[in-house]
Amino acid sequence: MASRVVQIAAKWSRRMQDPNFPGAETHYMLVPASELPDGLPLDANPREPNVNRPVYRAVSRSLRQEDDSIPGSFHLKHRGLTLVASAVVKSRESGADGLDFFELHFADDGVYGIVDGGHSYEIVREARKAGAIPDDEFIKLEIVTGLDTESLVTDIAGGRNTSMQVQAKSLLDLNDEFQFLKDALAADDWASRVAWHEGEDGDVDVVDVIAAISCFDIASYPDRSSHPVNAYRRKKSMLDRFQSDPDRYRRLSPIIRDVLKLHDWIAYDSENRWQQAGGVSGSGGKYGRLEMVESAKQGRPAFEFPFLPDLRSSKRLRRPAVFPILASFRLLLVSDDDAAPIGPYRPVKWRNGFGEAMDLWETAGGQLLRTFYEHWDSTGRDLHASGRSPALWGSVYKELAVIDAESRGII
């Protein structure tokens, strides 16, 4: 029988004998993503890859280090590829580059190839062709050989592709739990920019929307004593909270559009505030070199801001800095005691309208950015650790409270 041979380079590899099927083995490899070759067959995969969805675009950004992921962590966060092959043959021992080379053999009978991870493979191939994969990113491969039963290969492929449970957000959308969010975002067609369930196209995942508005949950975080750090640190926990107490979020309906606009404005306008405040040394400049700032790579399109659709920029503030700054503006929220209650809660409103929040950002934004920078600089220069630090969130909140009080003549 004719066979296709694909050569692959692995930084690390192990082999395990199967305990139930004589002659069957599973080979585990860690492969530099930039070295993953073309030519791996998709014959055994029951799904045609379609990577034009928010979840896959997020995977691509993670691989290319175009988001806030920790560099070099791609292989720890993604399942990688599972393949069924006819044979795996080592063709070269590790050299100066530290890579072992293997030949993967696939019989041309339509049975062998990738059984799980076709989307990941396509994402890696596109990024490799674009020269966009950093050298420190790897992908996991699990290669099964020695299976002589076609039905078993089919079972493996089917099982791997149906093992993922329906995501909680999809069930919430099915039960219309997001309807109040859709109603709040209906103006200007903002609702169409959100992916409400798995597989839906959209510029923003609904989980990110919930994480952003969680920063304004004044029922849980009414003052400086505690802060919604998990909105950044464990945003899925915000979806769990939404699921257990949706009225906590329904009460935020009057300010949802404002929150999302403020989120994008902080990410977009931080360069102006940084320059206005004189940067760190008082001389301004070098904003684009700050670790808390993400710059579009050369030849890549400018960043878009889903809830400020007319704006583009080659730079934007990263999420670890955006979220604690955004959350500090819950200082300006009050309960609307004249409105009908929503479960055990009253709806919220801005203390003096949303315009006050935008004006306060213009006044205080530079100092809030400096507060974040100084914490980052004095605590190990770990951007993600700063974004997860309750102390940092508290410092930003207190700084805004002082500036707000000064602006109103209270102190």
C-alpha cells in the first residue's frame, strides 16, 4: 500500500506501549510550532477546519504572542494534535539544535492522519507561512501507531471530536439568559459584534463582555476593601457568577454600553493620557516601548476597538493594565433608588452621568497609568502578576478616589 512520509522535528519525545492492543504504541512529542510541517493528512478528521471564528482567532493570537498570554505557554494551554499513523521512525539523533527528527508514515487509504486538532493545525500553518510564530512556542503531538482496525481509528476520531461538553455560555444563550445584554447592546448594532455562543462569529466573546461589566459589580465590590481581580485573573469565574446570580448583572443594564465604551477608550486613549502626565520621568515619550502597551507588528493591520468602531491605532493598552483602571471607575456608580428593583438589587446609574466618567478619565488617566507602571516596576516587572495583584487594584482605586475628591473640592 502506498504511504505518505512527513518528516518532523521534536524538542522532546517519549513512546508508550499500549496495554490492551499488542503492537500499538503512542508517541508523545513537543514540536517547535515554527517547525510544524505541511503535509499532515486530515483524512481521519471528521470536521473540516474553519478557523474564522472568535475562539480560533484567539488561539492564533496566543500562538503569535499578540495577546496577553505569557510567552512560551502555548503548549500548556492547548491540546495540540492527535494523529493515527502507520509508523513513526527516528531518522536523526539530536544535534546541536537539540532536535530529534522523525519520519511519520501515513498509509494512503483515507483512514490515517489527524484525528483531533485540525483547527489547531491550520492555525499553526497560517502563522508559520506568515513568519509570525516566535521561537519559544511549541505544540504537543500525540501519535498512535500499530492500529490495524479501521473501525477503531474511526472510533478514536469520533470520540476525540465529541468529548468536549457544550460550553456554559452556549447553554446560557440557548436559555435566553443573555437577552438583557443583547437588548442593552442593540443600539448601533453592537449586539452583532458579540459571539454569544460557541462557534458564532463576532469581534468579542460574551465572556469578555461579562468580565468587563463585572468590574462594576458594586454589590460585591462596593468600595476599596475588595476588588474584582478575578475579572482579569479568572474571567470564567465571572461567567459562573453570572450563571448563579443573573440579577446581579441585570441591574447593570443601564450602564453596560458605557462600560464597554470606557473599556475601549482606556485602551485607545492611554497614549494621550501618558504623554499628558509626562510619562515616568517627566519627559513623556516612549509609550510604545512600555510592557503594558501592545504595538501592532510591522506589516500587520492596526488594532480595532469593537465598541469604538471608527477608531484604529497601532498601539493599545494591554488587558492587565486596562482592567484595574476600568474597575476603579465603579467609584462613580450609585444605586438608582427610584427605579424598580431587579430581584434583590436596585439598578445602578452614574453618579452624575457618564460624561463625568469620561471627564475624570481625562483628568486622572495619566496618574492611574503611572500608578500601574510604578507597581509593575517595583514588584518584579511581571505584567501578568501586576494585573492579578489585589494590592495594585487597590492602589489604582484609591488614586482615582483622591483625584475625584480633589476635583470636587472635597479635599
